[in-house]
Amino acid sequence: MDREIIIWAEHVSKLFGERIDEAKTLLEQGVDKQTVKQKTCVTTALWDVSFEVQRGEIFVIIGLSGSGKSTLIRCLNRLHDPTSGKIWLYDQEVGKLRKKELRTFRRNNMSMVFQSFGLMSHRTVLENVAFGLEVRGVRKEVRLDKAREMIGLVGLGGCENQPISSLSGGMKQRVGIARALAAETEVLLMDEPFSALDPLVRADMQKELLEIQRRLKKTVVFITHDMNEAFLLGDHVAIMRDGRIIQTDTPENMAANPADNYVKNFINSADRTRVLTAGQVMKPVACSSVIGDSIARLYQSMEEKDIDFAFVTDPENKLVGGVTIKSLHRNRNMDTISREVLDIVPAVAHPEDHLRKLQEMCVSSDYPIAVLDVGGRIVGEFTRTILISAI
Amino acid sequence: MDELIDLLTTFPPEWQFSLGNAVDEVIKTFSRNHRDVLSGIRSFIVGGIGGIQKVLLWIPWWILIVLIVALGWRATKKWYKGLLYGLMMFFVASSGLWTHMIETLSIVIASVILSIAIGFPLGIMLAINTKVERMIRPILDLMQTMPAFVYLVPAVILFSTGKTPALIATTIYAIVPMIRLTSHGISHVDKEVIEAAKAFGATTLQSLIKVQIPQALPTIMTGANQTIMMAMSMVVTCALIGANGLGMEILLATNRTEMGKALLPGIAIVFVAIILDRLTQAAAKKKEEHI
């Protein structure tokens, strides 16, 4: 995957109030935002935020309400003007655009999905979806065709002429997404798009967003307050607190190395089995042997380690099967380990599998699970004990 | 001692001044200096109201009644209500008040057209420009709290008596809800909907025409409905400055203390008001259901 960065934000700050210069000086001295608010009546929505977004990824910004995440996403298309700092999309500095350029920029480069949908209730589904193309001045037949295509893509085919008021929450947000997609911009800004939906619908929509993303490869900036959602969708996750970004990382790295206690607590609120992968928590294989090796030697080593199961591989370390100490004992008259001795077919997993999947395997299997790489070589093992200590 | 008590209990007469005379003088001078403009406006208004009246009188009475029945039926979706409105109109006609009703209606219609023509754009300006809002809002408060009679006098001085001052006074009185509710409707459109329009690159005008005005339409229609009702009530008062119509009939009958003769046009006014209110309210509601 090419790692082309298309959005940069550098030292972006947004203050609301009258005495902004005063507040800035205080903030630069490291005063926290509550004190600044008391002293100057200035609200610090964002302070010194920097991040970059790669082409084709979902960049998730997560934080509690009031952490500045909604302000941040609105700075990207200048629904809010940053007080200071710079934002680029491609080689365009967003803050320098004049009124007319900004309009063109919004029409062609970024579209947005809103938490409470932001749909125009006086228009039908079709007319809502076509809105972006309509303001751009696209011919009616062309824009309606495009709108129909997108309505089909989000699974609302047949609802084109319904009024918005007749739709459920999930359907409304599908319209919101279709409207953003119809504008054919590369960047999609999504401001807590699923927060207003009930959990079952939300899970569906997340799945569908990933599916759409797989097909269309947009660059998505996604806001949420739900850690599970962030880890599920995000290629990179930025966690915000009090108007600052405190850590930006991939979900796996963030779960493994939280920057501070705040991040740790946030991650604990998430279901870790959806985040951690087998590769991150597996242990080296406790006991293994190569086919053709001596049974007696394996038996002895298992006795010493006090374990009753071993993986057996071929000379290239590819998994062949598993053997219990009982079977070795039964076949002690044989010299070498052959396929007849192997009495267990071990469950297998891959390093990138989430623990959620391994959880079920652990329940149904009494023996360790083999973690295999793409070539079928064994790279580690996984047991109930490992799983429990990881969660 | 008595003198001292007098001094403390009554406002000293030498401190009083007469602002009223000064205002009179200003308006009179203005009227004298701009006679041509004023008479131009006057003949334009008289022509306008005359035109509306002619059209209404040209329509045969029974067609108008059938139309009211049909509109009432469609608006309320109940045939008996339509019929009831038709009967009300029939009552007005059979009381010999048809022509008077048309006279009253044409002033109301003219003033509502004027109110909407001025009030709608002004309301939008109020909603999108805080400076204009800060300037206009106190004036609106003043217009709304000032007793309606007060408008009659300057209107008479400027335009003498008849339909013209009646129209001006009625419009000043009735325009306020149109401005207020237009402004309220526009500025209370869901924030995210306006943001969405902006985010997709709509110009201010596009956002206004394609999003804000359609979204605010139910509120704006309610404003128009209130304007109609206020115009209806004011036009009756305007009989005092010589506006012919139902109000004039009541005024004449009251002067002669003829109870019955005053009652009939009174009932006619109520009937017309009910019909206008129900028809326009239904239109507003229909828009709301859509939104």
C-alpha cells in the first residue's frame, strides 16, 4: 500500500471568545483550559493539534463530548475557521482559500456526513442525495442518475421518491452517506455518523461502511466517542482530550502501548478482544518436534516440562499435527515419530486474527491452538491461559 | 405649606412641553412639501385596491361561494366544513352585505400583498444579518405595542381619508408577524441542515433558496396567516378614517344606535375571518406535514 499523505494539520488551534490573544499567551505558558476559561472567558476548543491522513485510509478521531473533535473536523472544510495553524489538502492550504475558492474546494474535495443526518426534509431521498451535484450545477438527468446509483450502493434502492420523514434512523444515515458519496469527493468527513443509531443498526452500518470503503477507497476522517467503533473502523486512531490530541497510532499499537493512563482507561472501555490479535499475544511454542525425530526424546522432554501435548512439524517447520503424551506412551515401541502416532488435529489461527475469533476456538478445544503464518509455518501457540491473561 | 404640598404632588407645569405639536408640525410640513409624491402613491394604491375590487365583483357571487366550498373541503378534508363555509358566505350575501364584504376584502388583500412583499425579504434580512436585526427589532416592538388608532392620524394627514390611509395603517399594523415569523423560521432551521448546505459548497443564495426558505415555510405561512387576521381586524377600525366596507356599516349603525344593523356586519366580519383563517392555516399545516 502506498503511504501517500494527503491531509496535513499543523498546530491547529481554535478558540471561541473575545480575549483570544490573552488566552493564547496563557495556553502557551501551559495553563490548562479550565483556568483559561475562568480568567479570560475564552473557550479552548482545540489547542495545537497536528495530524496527517493517508490516502485511502479511515482516520478515526475519538474523544468524549467537549474534547474538540467536532470542531476539529469542521476546521478541515472550514465550517469553522481555525484561530491559528495550518491545514493542507494535497498542496492546497485550506486556510488561504478565498470565499469562492472555498466553495469550489467544498464542492470538489470534501463531503460531509452529520450526526443527526442534516437532511433536507422538504426534499425526497433522491433530491437529497443529488444536492451536492445540484449546487455544483450538474445537469438534472446526470445528477439524478448518479444519485440513483449511490442510493442503490447504500442499499436504499426503491426508496428514491420517499419523503425523509418516512425513513428510520439507519435509513436516514444511509441517505446521508449516499449524499456524501454522490458528490464524488475523495475525502469524506463523518461527524459521529452512527452515534444517533441504536446498537444493532450501528453494527450493521459499520460493516457496510467498511464494505463501501473496500470498494470505493475513499479517504475518511471519522469522528466517534465509541472505542469499539474506532478500533473496528480505524486504520489510524487519534485520541483527543481537552482540545488536544494525546496519541495517534494504529489500533493495535495503541492497545499494546497506550501513551498514558487516560488512553489506557479509554481502551479498557473497549472490548479488547476486538482489537488485540493473535500475533500480539501468542507465546512461543512450548514443545514441538519434527516428524521422524525420536519418540523417546520427545517423551522425555515432555515429562521434564510437565506438559502433555506437542506440535509436530515437517523439517520446514510446517505444521503436520499434534501428539499427546499418552499416544507417545502407547507407541513407545516405535522409534521415530510418524503420522500414525499423531492423535490430535490442532485448531489453527493466523497472527492477524482478532482474539474475538480465538475466544470461541479456545472454548471448543482442549489443546493449544497453533498460530501459522501464510506459508503454514508455525510461529506460536495460543492457550486459554494466554487468552485470559491478555484480557 | 399648601404651596409646598402642591409643588411636590403635581408635576410642575412650566416643566411640561408639548412634543405632540412638534410631531404634528413635522408631519404636516412633510405632507405639504411632498404633495406630488404622496398623491402619486395615493392614486397608485387607489388603483390597486380598485382593481382587486373589480375582479372580485366581476366574479359572480355563486361561483365565489362554490369556490369557497371546494377550497374548504380540500383544505379541511371534510365536506361538511366546506359546506359550512359556503353557508357563511351565503349568509353574508343574503344580508345584503356582499359589496361591503368585497370592499373590505380588497383592502385586506392589498395590505396582505404589501405586507408579504415587504415583510418576507425584510424577515430574511433580519435572520441573516445581526446588524439589521439589532436595528429593526425595537422598531417592530414599537409597531406591535403601539395602539392601532395611533397610525390612523399620520396616515390621514399624509393621504387624507379613504382607502389609501386605511391600507397604509393596516399594513403597518399587520406586517409585524410576517417579518417576525419569517425571521424566526429562517434562523431556526436545523443547524446541521444549514451546515450540510455549506459543506457541499452551496452559495449563501443557494442555501437560502434551496434549503432555508423551504425548511422555514411552515413558520412563514403561519406568519402570513397571522398577518391576514391582523389586517382583517385593523381594516374594520379603518372605517374611522373613511374606509368603506363592513366596518363602515358597523360604524354608521353604531352612530344611529341600531343594534341589529350593527350586528349583521359584525357577524359577517367574523365569518370572513373564520374562512380566511381556516383556509390559510390548512395550507400552513400541509407544508408542515411535508417537512
